[in-house]
Amino acid sequence: MKYKILSLITTLVVVFNLSLSAKDISIVGTWKLVSQKITYADGATYTANESALNQIKIYTPTMFININEQKIPQLDNQKLVVKCAGGHYSLVGDSYEEFTEFASYKDYKDLKVKFTLTMEKGRMHTVGALSGKDGVQTIYDEWYTQDETPASGKSLVGTWKLTAQTVINPDGGVYRADSVSTNMRKIFTPNTVVVIFEKVIPDAGNQSIVTSCAGGRYTLKNGKYQELLDFASYKDFKNVESDFKLTLEDGKLHTNGSLSVGNGQFATYDERFVKAD
């Protein structure tokens, strides 16, 4: 009897530890793809390492963003974002799914992503199937390393949606927008911010498509906020300068300050956001 009780306790401890370790997987942050193997439906394969890959994966506690960059010969080989997609994800144990809700290409809502996700020696490993509208499955086997940039603003982590915006241009002209006219998100991890703009595109069957994507590191100290862009879908983004005051009040985000628009000129932005996780 004593042996049976000890066996039961041992079993419960093992099960508890297994479930605890599954729940303990934390992927919040910014991850860079270091290797990839793709197996197509016809059996053909493609492999690449970090020297040929420019892919970033960004996670909040509830949402993901995939960023793909490419050098553009027509723009002096500047590296620009050529593909951006994101939405909510589910991670239960090592079972991982993505639910794409915005992207820079059409028919993204037909994508189905089901992977196994594990952590090994500080690296993230995902392997599983991606299928589209035609149902054809492609197998992706990918390894990522995490960006170790120190955290700047843990209180900002999550997804924020624009509710109001006032822009005063250098010539004095004023532009105003709200959540109806402008679909804009700011998505924060502890050390990275991504800004997403969407528009309804008639040529894409009136689907809402990501038309601008930019992001990188940010700093926040004593209410002073700056964005330091590392990637974007438009040229010369490295020259963009920002200087904002940021406040959080009653779950709402308010940023007010200046953003460079070229030729040494600055526009003033006053923007308000609400949490939209």
C-alpha cells in the first residue's frame, strides 16, 4: 500500500512538472531566423541559413508578427520589408497555431499554420505545416535566436490601436484622422515596436491589406519616448528621427511630439491609442 501511494505521488509530480514546463514556455520578444528547411508538396526541399535569410518573428503575450526583408537593387540595395503578416496565436504545450488577421498580401485569412514549438538551449524551434486556400501543405522547419536587447518599456507590451490622430505638417497644414479613417496599430514587446498601417485595396477584392510596416528598438525613460527604426517597407527609414512624450492613463496610450519628414523638417504628431490585444 505504501508503495502504491509513493508511485501515485511520483506520477503526479512527473505530470505536474511536465504541465508546468509546457506552460513555462515564454516566447514574448523578438526572434531572428537562423536556419530554415522547406519541404514542398512534391517532395522538393529548400534550405537556407542566416546569411541568406532576413526574417524576424515578434511576439507579444497574445499576438505575432512575421517580417521578411529583402535588398532592393533599384533603391541602392537598401534592405526593405517586402512581406509583413500578423495576428493572434495559440500555444498550448508545444502545439502552436497562428491566426493571420492582417498582411501585406491578399487571401491571408485562408492561411492555416500548425506547428510544434520547442525551446532548446535558448533557441526556438518550430516545425509543421502551412497551407493556403488550395489546401496544399508545405512543411517548414525553422530555428530562431532571441534578440537580447535590454527591455525598455514592459508596461507598453501588447497591441495598441489608433483612436485619434492630429498631424501638423511643416507648412502648417493640419491632418486629422480617427479609427474609422485610419487603421493603425502599434505593437510592443519589451524591446521592440512595430507600426502597422492597413488600407482597403479595391484591386485585392476590397481586402484590408498592410500598406506600411516599420519597427525596431525604442527607448522610454521618464516619459521621453524615441523609436529607432531597424526595418521598414519604405526607403531612407534610417534617417527618420522621432522625439515624443508618452503617457499611459486609464489603459490608454498618448504620444505627442515630432517626427522628421525629410530636408531637416519635422511634423508634429498627437496620437491616442487603446489596448487591442
